[in-house]
Amino acid sequence: MKLGSKLKRLRLARGYTQEELADRCDLSRSFISQLESDKVSPSVETLERILRVLGTDLKHFFSDEQKKIIFKKDERVPVYDLPKGVSIEILMDAVEDKELDAKIVELEPGAQTEQEGYHDGDEFGYVIEGSVDIYIDGKRYRANEGDCFYYSGDCVHYMRNPGKEKAKVLWIQTI
């Protein structure tokens, strides 16, 4: 994509007219028009000023990287310093502007996650195998293989494996 058309797309996405963008950048409307038509090239300083007004920077403007869509199994990040019998893998690491955390939680028989206090966001889980007891403000709820659970993070909560086999849960938290 050419520089001018990319700038025009950004300008329109922000809802600015050429005149408004020119005023905010202390440039002429005709310069913005010529720039968007690829008839002139801005200096780096001028481009930085325009991008700042449009809410971005040089790095992001010239990044051709698409947002990551697929997260491979071998890219998972293990969480350390957990209670005995608990293992957690973060499924999506290093994602900019993400609004949720997704994890695989494995609990050996009798193991439980650390008790968490109040926090913003919601939590959702899907029991892949085994069964878990979810404790919310001291009350126990049982979820078996194939069951889901959902609750707000504004409570004291933790999860425990009451069974004789390993439990595995897909756990998603909004952040």
C-alpha cells in the first residue's frame, strides 16, 4: 500500500477532514491532499507529526505484521512458583492490547490453585478432563468433564481437583 492511501485511510478512520488534519498538524490542506495522492513526500518530522495527530507512530504505521491469529502449542509459556500438583500454561503470550488471558490449568488429584482475591474482569472455564470444585466466596460448585463455569472476579475464588485422576481446564479471564 502506498504512503498516501494509507494516511488517507487513517485520517478517515479518525473522522478528520483534510482541513481538520491540516489545522491540527499546522500544514496546508493542499499539502495533505497532495500527500494522500502521493504527489509529495513528507519529511520524517512532518510524517511523525501527522501520525501523532492520527494516534499512531512510525513503528506501527510501517509495520506490515498482521495481528497474530494462530498460537502454536510449542509457543505456550509455563507459569512457575505454583502450588504442588498445579501446572498452568499461558496460551497467548506477548499479544498487544489483548482483553483476555487464556490458560490450560492441570490439577493433580487433591491439588488446588492459589486463592485469588477480588479483581476486575470475569472468569470462564471449560473442563477438558476430570472434575474440579470451584470455590467462590467459600461456596463449592462442582464442574465435571464437558461442563463450563463462569463468574465475576469480584469474589474470593480458587479451584481444586476432588477426583482421583488429573483434571484439565481451559481457563479464560478478561482483563
